[in-house]
Amino acid sequence: MIRALRQFAIVLGIALLPALVSGAIQLKWNAEVPPKKDEVTIAMVHNNWSDHVLWVDARTRAKYDHAHIPDAVLLNEDEWNSLVAKFLDAWDPDVPVVVYCDGGSCDASHAIAERMRSELKIEKVYVLKGGWGAWSGK
Amino acid sequence: MVGKIAVLLLRVAVSAVFLYAGVMKIWDFRHGQSATPDFTLAIQHFEILPNPDLAVLLAVYLPWLEVTAALTLFVKRLALGAATAVTVMSVVFLGAIGSAWARGLDIRCGCFGKDEVSLSYPSLMLRDALLLAAAVVVLVWEARRKRALTPSPEGESPS
């Protein structure tokens, strides 16, 4: 038993070394990665448009119901057909659309933004870098 | 002999699962970037940790623990500790998924980073229960092996 615990502690310790290095690298790296061409940050939304944008939540309905950015409209892949009309009601051609999903490298926001461009011919569509995680942690 | 081969196969299987799971949580090969942000969110969605910042620390550390345990399962001097680690992790995973299921959370497991098939809770529980069973077999085997290798206390050895 003692031997097992001692070895267990050693395994925990060995794992700590690469985790520390990886964590340090990622902290440095994340700070330097600029937004992609169609991405915006919360700071950009604030500085460029004074927060006057149409937020679109591309996550699931359950997550939207649980919490979302104030005044955000729900529009996700699963319910695109039933929700797109409501989105178009809220859409103003003069106001940029910013789509978000969970965060990290989630694909939903990019997929919805692409459908808006291709199917609805909306040009001013952006994706929130960091998604809901960036908003909820701001 | 058959038992030894069976345990070796189980050890390889458990190691492969943990190695794959760990690597996929470290690096998102599809997007060529770190998978830590996604795994952090996956952990946060379980709504178990009291502080969201703990999810970040866990998202950085846990994948490396999985990789380390998977590799050290084949290192004689550390195999018992590695078997303990995979068993403990399997119990924790099973508990986390069971807890999310009980609370009716609609979440992604995050078990294999982004490269995972969406599974129902019963399937996830079954998969983790099988993994736990395999880990326990390897742990018991290692414990017995260590006990067999330990010299008997003085006076108890046959003269």
C-alpha cells in the first residue's frame, strides 16, 4: 500500500514537469496569437463599434437558456431553419453581427458565420475570439 | 501464462486509451493548435469545481498525468503507481460523468479532446466502467507481483 502510494506520488510528480512547461508556453503563446481575419475580440467590439453589435449565440438552446450575452439571438446549426426568421427580424444591415460559441476552437460560430455569408448574403459577420468563455470570464 | 498474457493485453489497452486521451487533450490536430482551451471549457461545463480557474490548472495537468501514467505502466519500478493513477482517474471520470448525468447536464464529455464521437450517458458510463475494470485488474496484478517480489520478513521464511 505504501509502495503503491509512493509510486503514485512519483507518477504525479513526473507529470507535473511537462504540465508546467506546457502551461507556461501556452500562457505566453495565447497572449500573442492575434485574431484571425474574420474574428474580433471583446475589446475590438467595444472600441470599434461601442458595443453596438448584434450578438448571435451559436451554442445549443440549453446553453443559451442557461446564460447568454445580453440581447443575443439564438441561431445554431441544429435549429437553423426554425430560428433564422427570428434572427432576420433582429438583423440590421448597418449593425455588425458577431457570432459566438463555447470558446477555444469551437467550430459552431465559424459555421454559422459562414452560412450567414453564403445563404443570407450578410457581409458584416464576425466571430468572437474566445467565444462565451471570453465573455463570461471578462 | 494465459493470465499473464491477458493482463499484458489489458495493460496495453489501458495504456493506449490513456495515451490517446491525453495527447488529444493536449493538442488539437485538426486545427493545429493547443486543445487546452477546449478541455478547460469541457471541465467547466461539468460544474463540479468551485472555482473556474481550477479548471484551467486541471486542463493543463490532467492530460500530462494521463500520458505519464500510460507510459509508466510499462516501467517496472513505477507500474504499481501508474496502475493506481489510471484506476483513480477512471473512478474520477466515472464519478464526474455520473454526476453530470444525474444533474441532467447537456454537455460534451471532453474525454478525447475534440476528436470524440458524441455518446449518450449510458454509453459513456459503460465505456468508463470497462476502463475502470481493466485498470483494477492491472492494479491487482501489479500489487500481487510486488508482494511476490518482496522478501519475507525474517523468521517467516522456510528453513
